[in-house]
Amino acid sequence: MTLRWKLSAAIALVSALVVVALSLVVHNAARASMINSARDVQDERVQSALRIYETTGRLVFYATIDDPGLPPELRTYADDGQRATYVQRTRRGLRVWAATPAGNGRVLSLRTGITDRYSVLTDLDRTLVIGSVAVVLCGTALGVLIGGRMSRRLRRAALAARKAADGDTNVRVREAIGGGGRDETDELARAVDAMADALQRRLEAERRVTADIAHELRTPLTGLVTAAELLPAGRPSELVRDRVHALRTLVEDVLEVARLDGAAERADLQEVALGEFVRRRVPVLAPGAGVTVVADAVVQTDPRRLERVLGNLLANAARHGSGPVDVLVDGPFVRVRDHGPGFPPDLLRDGPSRFRTGSTDRSGGHGLGLTIATGQARVLGARLTFRNAPQSAGGGAVAQLLLPR
């Protein structure tokens, strides 16, 4: 249930409780006032009837002497020489009695029903019910309006926060939700913006440190590569050149990750026939991989960055998976699949992470290939997803790239 409907339900419940309580109070007050008024009238009538009876000996107002239906409570009061009234409940409604001593142990009494007056109470109850329903409906409508406005602001804040989490450094939650006073939503937006700014500054500082370190390593590394090439032929020299080459690749990858983290990279977009592009590039990047073009498509992309993404996906499949490696092109989709153990669960859950390969050693890579592929795909405006093929279909890791047409 959304916040709008929760707030509406709460307002409707509170409104219902309030109107029920008020209706009961009004009903009971009106009933008590009606009964008290009827008892006062009966008291006045019995006094008048007693005076006339004592003067003329006639009974008026339908008065009776020693009525056999007189309630025992009134008989007790009359025997004590007191005048009293009494309300009796019957199947037809309420009956009001009034009794007074008439001398010589006799009791003069009057009785009358207030059924007609009860119809007024019924009309009052009907009016209270209609008013209560109207109040609940109006309260619910008000709750929907207030809750809808609050829900829209929170939804905009969540959308802006999600964009900021995806790397959009220009979005601000406070601007996304718009004006509306200094309420809790506004305070939340300011707090999220402050947290995003602080996190952005920290990430930028870390990126600069990483880039500076990698950049400073390039100069001595270049000299190391030159020196390694001058070593005499032999197995030790090959090992040195291999490790120097791996170190150089690592430094270049770290620099590339730092540039991608800076969000300053821009793609040089061109129209590319995707099927033909993949068919020509894959044999160079991974000679043993198979290519299948189901449907060709013309996409807007940067060929150099697309080749980098494709090369990293193929290298990851060759390094961590098992053959055969298949590349499928279906319109704007490019799918790279191997038949190995598949991606580790933490990668499927959190996405690629630098220097995390899912293995206990570093001999198979440094975990930067998929990180770079994801960053380059983001620059291209493409979507790169990872999943594992079901074991019933042979298993393996599946990376799928969706390019904009």
C-alpha cells in the first residue's frame, strides 16, 4: 500500500471515530433532553389535575385514581407523600408517568407515550448518519489529495536519488521535488543532496589519487619496458617481459577506470552496422569464438569504445569461462556467452567491482575488465547486463549489451 492510501485510510479512520463519537454524544444528549422535557410536562399536568380534582372532584388530562398499572416506584413515593415522575420502557416506546398523593391514601396519576417525539430522534439519527458519511468521504478525499502530493514529492526524491546513485552528478533532489515549504520532505532532500555532494567530493579525491599514481608510474614503467626489450633472449627474459607487459596493461587499465569515473568521457558517435562490425572484430579479438547474426541493425555508437567493450567481454569469457564462446547479434543486442562456471553471485548481485575477480588468486586478472566494459557502455548510452545461463541449457556466463539504435 502506498503512502497516499495509508494516509487516506488513517484520515478516514480518524474521521469515522470522531463522527461516531460526536453522533453518540448528540444522540444521547437529544434523547435525555426529550425525556426530561416530557417529565417536566407531566409534572406540571399532574399538579394541575390535582388542583382541579380537589376543587371540583373531576379528573382531567386522562388522570386516574389508584391506577392498577402504576409502577411500584411511584407508589412508594406517593405513600411517602412525594410527587414524582417515572419513565417506563415498553415495546411501543417510552411511557412517562407522573403521580402525586390525592389524600386518604389515594394516588392520582397520569401517563402518556412519547412515540411521536421519538420520531424526531429517528430523524436526528438519520441526519447524523448522512453527515457522518459526508465527513468521512470528505476526509478521505482530503487524505488522497494531501497524500498524493506528499507521495509525488517522495517519488521524485527517490527518482533523483536513484539517478545520483547511477552516476548523474548534476541531479539534485531538492530541485527535483520542487518548492513547497520547509517540511520533512524538504529536509530529507537537503540531507540527501549534502550526502551526495560529500560522497562526490570523496570519490573525486580518490579518483584523482588513483589517476595521479597510475600516471606517475607510466614514466618509470616505460623505461622498464625499454630495458626489458634489451635483455638477451632466454626464458628469464621472457618472464620479465611478460610481467612488465602485465604491469603496463594494469596501469593503463587503472588510468582508463579513473577517466571513466570522472564522468568526463564523451563518445564519438557514428552510425555502425552492428552485425557486420561484430563479424569483423570478433575473429581478431577472440579467434576461437563463434559469431551468429540473427538480425542486423544500424546503431549510433563509438566504434572504438564498442570494440573495447566487446574485447573485454571476450577476454573475460576466455580467461574465466570455458569454450565454446559464442557471440550473438540480434538487432541492437550483442550477447557473449561461454560455457564455464558462470559469473560469481556477488557480481550478479552488486555488478562488476574493480580488483575483484571471484577467484582466490590474481593470476587470472585484476577484475578491471568488466568494470571498464560497464563504464564504456555507460558512456555509449548502452546497457550491459550479466546473468548465468540455466544448467539445463548448458550453463555458462552470459553478458548482454543493448545499444541505442
